[in-house]
Amino acid sequence: TQHLLARVAGAKDLGAFLHVDPDLALSRAAAADTRLAAGEAGALIGVPLAHKDIFVTRDMPTTAGSKMLAGYLSPFDATVVERLNAAGTISLGKLNCDEFAMGSANENSAFFPALNPWDRTRVPGGSSGGSAVAVAAGLVPATTGTDTGGSIRQPASFSGITGIKPTYGVCSRYGMIAFASSLDQAGVFARSAEDCALLLSAMSGFDERDATSVQQPPQDFAAQMLAVRDGATAAQPLKGLRIGLPKEFFPAALSADVNGAVRAGLAELEKLGATLVDVSLPRTELAIPVYYIIAPAEASSNLSRFDGVKFGHRAKSYGNLIDMYEKTRAEGFGAEVKRRIMIGSYVLSHGYYDAYYLQAQKLRRMIADDFQQAFQHCDLIAGPVAPTVAWKQGEGADDPVKAYLADIFTLPGSLAGLPGMSVPVGLGDGGMPVGLQLLGNYFKEGTLLHAAHALQ
Ligand code: GLN
């Protein structure tokens, strides 16, 4: 813990952390030492990590990357944090992210951007940018993140590390500041599938405080990852595994470097015994408009709670109550958050609800059905995480639609609520890392981790 605290202090310019608490971390480390000295066993006792600043914590401030939550201290811990604390992990602090997890580059953080350690002139991806940077730069071995439309898979890909977003409902959303509740899901970043499996086992499982938490018994994802497949050999651990390649995930516009690295990863999977099959997800392109209607709609509702009364920021001077709300929200929210609140309010308003929101909901169901069709022919689906490698800082800043379009390969799985991973498979333009996206059917985290582990 001491060593990593020094590394964190020395890497301040990367912008990974929004808050570090060395004293608290060292006292937790001492407590972990006591547990270990007493002979307690547990893979995570004494493992330093850090949490995306979207998880509320009672002993450190929580901002969600927004000025709106300035001065806010939660009276409770998010379930994910509570469980990882109980498992003996040591949190060093809170990690930078896009404001309320809205973004793909960490440039929507109200505080400062996070820089990609592979090339500091480039973005690390987002919204869980700080989480990816902290692992990629070796500041902590693992971090938590959240993925609503790709915010774990895309920064993992851009930063050359491994990330997993489980099936919707596997991790509790209790204490995770809500962006789009029907999509939000917690997950992990680490250097390997194995580390992801250990963390995910500890943080997942039913929680009665989240109404969409899935009632399944605690899972040992590491054991599922290591399970031996029928007919597998040491050289071909993936024998019998069918991996579907949706043709829509390999469009002509996919950049050649990403295509090359992804194909190399697929060839590796084949060598390990997997069979590649062609499948189709015909509504892939529609996932973009569908997501950018549903997510803002839910966000506009969720963010109505930030009114200057209950949490964080309140305007200093105002006239009546309405004026107080307006000034508080005008000052507290950044441009992207305001844009989404406006889009969301519009698509939910009378007269537009049927034309936009209801249509989007119907298409969401069809996108999920397309996956079930595809899974008739394969066990996992593979493709790129993003159409390009990490772009330069500032490049996407004035064109939000360009960033939205780059979410094309992560949004379909999110809308369907499926588990997904990003696994590093090579380098693309500028020597930047490229991730392979693996998607599984509901509750197939074990199969995902199994394939990722074999590849590593
Ligand atoms: N890039 C997507 C967005 O801006 C996804 C964000 C996320 O998964 N939190 O909404």
C-alpha cells in the first residue's frame, strides 16, 4: 500500500484520481495485516484498489465527476464498495470519470481529464477513464468501474487492460449514482481475466436494496474460468467453443489497424480450439439512436434529484425556489449533462413520447431478440470494442455526435443487458492498444472469463 501510494503521488499528472486518502489506506492495510496474521485466508485480503467516483463512500467524498456534488459526503457505502471492503481490499481513493458517467473520453469530467499512459496526448476512453488509467499505469492492480453503454469495455480497450461488465443485475446498483438505471452495471478493470474473476466474485450477488438485483447464489467466477471444457486438451483449452462473428461488427469503415489486431486475436482463439462461425446482428446500427434516446430519457429523470436541496451544490444567491433550482442546475451541471437532460426531457414529453421513447423501447427488445437468434449458433460473440484506437485529447470535444457513433459496438450488448469483456489483442495506429470484445449470453460470465483467460 505504501509503495502504491507513492506511485499514485508520483503520477498525479495522469489525472487518474480525484481523491486519495493515504492515512485511511494505511490504517486499512494495517487491519488487513492483522487479519492475515490471525491466519485468515482470502484472495483479496490486503489487495489495494480504487473505486470509480460514481460509487458512494462514507469515508471519502463522492462527486460523480461533477461540480454538482461538491461537498457531498454519503452516509453509506455502495454495496459493491461494502463487499470489497469486507473482502479485505484497501481503497486508495476515488477515480476520475466523465460527469455522471456520460462520455467516452473522460473529457467531460468537471475537474480535469485523465491521460492515456500509453501516449499522454491521447484520451484513455471513458466514462471510467480514471479506472482504466490507474490499472494501465500500474498505480493499483484493479479498479471498479461502471458500464452503461461501454464505459468499462471501451476504456479497457483504449488502455490495454482487461475489463468485464457482467449481466445486468449481477452487481447491485445500490449506492451507484444513477445515470440510466435500466442499463447501469458495475464491473472491474484489472491486468488479467483471473484478477477480474476474483474481484467480480466478491462484489456481485443478490442485494435486496436494489430492485433489479438478480436472485442468484454467490458465484465463484475464478472456478468457472478454470473449469475444464469437455474434450479440451492442454493445447486446445477452447475446443468445442463456438465464437460468433457478427458481420455488422466488421463494416468496411472499421479502421484497418483495429481490424488487423482483432483478426489476430480471433486467429489465436481458433488455435486454442475455438470454432469461428458467421452470425448476424442486423440492428447493430440502430443501437446508437435507441441508446441515445433511452439513456438520456432515464438520465433526465434520475438527475432531477440534484436540485440544490438534497445534495451538494446550491447557488449562493437566488430569488424564489424556482430561481434557486435553475441557478443551481445551471452552475452545477456541465454541457454534456445539460444536453442529455434536454434530449431526455424532449423524448419523454407529451407528443414525442410515442414517436421516440416508445419506438426506442420496441427496438431495444428487437435488438435483444437478435442476440438470442445469434446465440442459437454460438456460445460467445466476438468483435472490436471500438472502431478506432484511442483518439487525441480534444479531438472529440466539440462534436458529441462523433463520440456517440464510436459507441456502435458496445451499445447493442448494453441494450440487451448481456455480459461483455474487453481483452487486449495487439497494437494499432500510433502503437496504441486494441481490445477484443467478447459478449456472452445472460449469466455466461464464466465462459467469457474462460475464453479471455485462455487468450492471456
Ligand atoms: N459513451 C457512452 C455514453 O456516453 C457510454 C457511457 C457509459 O457506459 N457510462 O453514454
